[in-house]
Amino acid sequence: MKKTLLTLSMLLVFNNCISQSFKKYELRRLSSFEIETETNDIYQTKNYLDLKNILEKEQIQRTRKTEAIIFASLSILTTAFGAITYSNSRNAENGIGQSIGTLFMGIGVVKSGISIRLFVSSNKRKKQRDELIESYKIQNPQN
């Protein structure tokens, strides 16, 4: 009896943790992909997992793209600051300004390399998401 009560209480506690429902913003995002969200078919286990996977790829793609834009902007600023510092200290005797300018230009170039990789990763996730959307639409023609 004690085990039964414990099991039932654990099921009631964890019932909300394993919920298969979409939030409103997730439904809007799925609708933007031209996936019909009004039917109850989206809550079947396979469809639910497919749609969650699509939303996950979309979130990763958006995050990577934002990171890439930030790194690209910072790389432009850092490289420009390094070039200005380098050119303003060309006539200096000790050459510290040139070293600092060169250092900042190098950091800017590295940041631009990182941003390129993030843009490529973002486009890869977008292609994967689009492929998942197409395969979902083929498997569920009513959507």
C-alpha cells in the first residue's frame, strides 16, 4: 500500500514535467513555417518529436546567426581601431603603438574568422530545419 501511494504521488508530481504541449510562441513559429497547428495530430508522439526537433534547429540557427553578427561587428570595430592606432603611431620612437595596433588588427581578423564559422553553422542548421519541415509535410500531407 505504501509503495502504491508513493508511486501515485510521484506520478502526480512529475505529470506536468513530461507535458506534450506547445507554448503559444512555438505554435506561432510553426505556423510561420506553414505547418497547420490547429489539428490534434501535432500532439501524437512522432509528430510532436519532429516538430520539437524543428523548433530546436530553428533556435540554434537563430542563436548562431546572432552570435555571428555580433562577432562580425566586433571584428570590424577591432580591426578599424587597430588600423587607426597603427597608423597614428608610425612616427613614434618606441613602437608600442604599432605593436598595439597590430595586436588589435590580429584580434579583429580572428573574430572575423569566428563569425564566418558561425554564419556557416547557422546556414547549415537552417538547411537541416528546412529538410525536417519538408519531410514532416511529406509524412503529414494534411498539414
